[in-house]
Amino acid sequence: MAKMQAPCWTMCFLFMWISIIPGAIYTHIALSKLLPGVADLPTNIASGFDEVLKFAKLEEDSASITEAASRALAKCGKTPATGCFNYQVVPQTVNTTVEKKQIQDAFSRSLNTVKKVTSDPYFGVSDFENTDQQLTKILDDLNSINSVLSCTEAVPTYCEIHVASGSIVEGIGAVNKAIEDFKGSEFVERWEDNEQLFVFLHVLPYILVLGMLCFTFFWWQGGICCCFKGGTFVGSLALPFFFVFWAAAFVIWAIIAITGTILKYGADRIDAPVLKGPPTLKVAIDHVRTAFPEFWDLVFAPLVEGLELLLPCAWLFFGITILIGLYSMCECCCCPYRKIGMDEPISPRGKKAGAEA
């Protein structure tokens, strides 16, 4: 059995081949978590506002408050069309327990959550301003009255509630616009534009594999460039292809690793312009994660989890490409498989390159 030539060089070469395997697996795992979050980002934002933050029920529950206010006014013999412009009422007492509970239930179902968003220091953009003001008025009026009260108190209070809830319904277009602005923001569009890039990353580990296959052919032919004594022309033909594949992998992984590091550790210097303020990216992330955890889990958690896995993977592959580059350069310069005193190189198989078995 032929003896292994230059065992240290050969073992290093095998190590580089083996190191690509966990890197490729790690890449696929990270992207399997990241890609669904990227592809579904606009949908998840819409679902987050509609279902988690309860904006889908805003119009319905505001109309429910309008109805409750109208019924409370009717107990005093008034209607919103007439009674709210003439506060001359008979001195009678009415029980509005049912109507007040209907308004409270509307807040319990959705409006308390909506109010939290519209008054939020970062989510509370200008298009939410009217909704926030009207919800505040309704809550203030509701907390200022008892269930049993005189019509002198009931009529102006429930008139204000009726007007405020009606204003919310009328301004629903501005609310929908704000949500669309979040969905169509530059931040979201950038993620959508880069979706195909993330899909391409599934292929990226194999660019380096192709490069290694080219270098392996050169290595199998004796590992000596044709410009050196004993070099093989056939083996050297693979070197330009190796360099192209290696350089492509090196540049792409370097960009991913450096960009990811900047985003992770420089988030306190990057603005989040879609939010009110705007806050820095770090402040926005910490705030949303703490104040709206369910929204965070639906919209941003898949992205962050995938990126946190992809970043060390990028640095791993970046390191592997550097090692491969250094090894290939040193191997070409040192010619470890050329036997001293012989013109022909000895291949790693233990015989002269190109010789018959």
C-alpha cells in the first residue's frame, strides 16, 4: 500500500473539506428559520395589527359604542340628531348599566389594546392621532359617570361619547392608511427585495464546494503549478476556476458577516424611520419586544432568530474561505508533494503524477 505523501498537508486538506459540511448544514438551518419570516413579513404585519393589536375590530366596536350611546340617550327621550344640540332635559333619573357595560365590553374586546398602540410613543403616528383622542374622550366620560344618573348628566355625557365613537368610524381610513404605511415602509420593502438573495444563500456553500473540487483536481494531479519545476499543465487548468469560485464565496460571506455584525452591534446608531420619533433600531426592538410581545413573536421573532443563526454561520464560512485561500497559496508556493531530486511531482496517491499504476 502506498505511503501517504506529506501527511500534514494532506490532513489539513481533508480538514478543510470536512469543515464545509457543518457550515453548509448550519446555513440551511438558519435560512429555514429566516426565509418564512422574510416572505411573510407584510402579511404578518397586517395580521399583527388586525388580530394581535385588534385593529380589525376597531370599526365594529366603535359602532357598538355609538349604538349604546344612542340607547342611553333614548332613555331620556333624546336622539343624537336632536338631543345633542339641546340639553334642556326633564329632571329624571335613568339606569344606563346595560349601555355602560356595552361600552366597557367594547374596550375589553379590542379598544384598550388599540388605545395602547395609538398612544404608544413610537407606534402612535399622526394617522392614529384622531383615534387616540376620541378613545381618550370616551374613557374619560365613561369614568366620570355612574350607571344610575340624572338625564342632566346623562345627555351631555352620552352625546360626547356618541360623537367621539362616530369620529373614530369616520376616521377609519386614516387608521388603515397608517397600517398600510407600516406594511409598505422602506424597511419592509428592503427585506422583500432581498428575499431572493436569502434564497440564493442556500446555494452559496456549494460555490465553495465547486471551488474545492477544482482545487482537489489540481491537488490530485500533484499539486504543483505548471510554472514551477515538475508542475502539471492539466492540473493547473483547474486553478483559475478554483480562484473564481473561491473569490465569489469569500466576497459574499464577507459582506454578509460584516453587514450582520454592523446591524447587531450598531443598532443603537441606526434609525427606524417608520416609527414615530424616530427611535434607534435598538430602542425600537427593545420596546416592541417588551410592550407588544405577541406582535413581536408574530412579526419579528422569526427574522431575529434566523439572523442570529446566520451571523455566526457567515463568520464560520468566512473563516473557512480564508483558511482555504491560505492553504492553496502555501501549497502552490511550497510544492509539498514534489519529491526532492525528481523532476516529476509525487501525487497524494503516492506515485508520480501522470504515471501508470
